[in-house]
Amino acid sequence: AYLLGPPPDTGPATMFYALDQSGFWAMLDLTGAGGRAVLERSWRPDLGNRAFPVGAVARSLIAQIPTMLLRRAEQDYRLIAPRSYAGSLVHALETSLASVL
């Protein structure tokens, strides 16, 4: 391979850019005995204990909303989704909850 032009700088980086995206996300916690049943109505990946143990994290869609799911304890889930979809995600979970009860 040939490199045309001046030799590349191999020294330490002199510029760094950071972008804070922490305000981009909304987090919702779903806890209790019926939490898994509520999620299973709209979450495609398997949420069984073997496939999704405590500490597992997965990405999928809930009501066409890109969502990350963390299983924090046996009956404790954290959902992380773009903040602009938070209201729609809550509505989808409330609809699922009404179907499970």
C-alpha cells in the first residue's frame, strides 16, 4: 500500500470531542409478579429464566419502539427507550397490563 502526502501523526491525540446523550433516554422500571407476563405480550425475545437470566440485557421493539431491557432481579425489569417515545411506551405497557389482569 502507498500513502501519498505527509506522514501521519503518530503522537498522542490532541483533540477530543464528547457528546452527552444521557438526556436522550427514558428509563421505566417494571416490577412485580406479573411483570414478565406484561412484557411477553409485546417483547419478541424469550424472557424465560434460562434464556434471559437476572443481569441479562437485550434490545428489541415494544410497540415498534426501540427498547433495551435489563433484568435486574427475578421480578424486576428496567426498560430504556428514547425519551421522545416514553409516553407511547407507557401506553403500550398499560395496555398489556390491562390484558394480563
